[in-house]
Amino acid sequence: QLALDPVNHTKRLAKIHLRVTGRVRQRDEHFL
């Protein structure tokens, strides 16, 4: 399924990446 729809898979990975980086950024700002 993922191989049949690489665009959707990439979008999903990008969304997860943004969520994770956003969480890390919030945590860093909290410690500052």
C-alpha cells in the first residue's frame, strides 16, 4: 500500500516530523 502511494507516505512522514520537531522546540523553550 505504501509503495503504491509514496506521496501520501511522504506527507505522513513530514507531518510526523513537524509534530516531533515542534514538540522538541517547545521543550527547549520551556527549559530556557
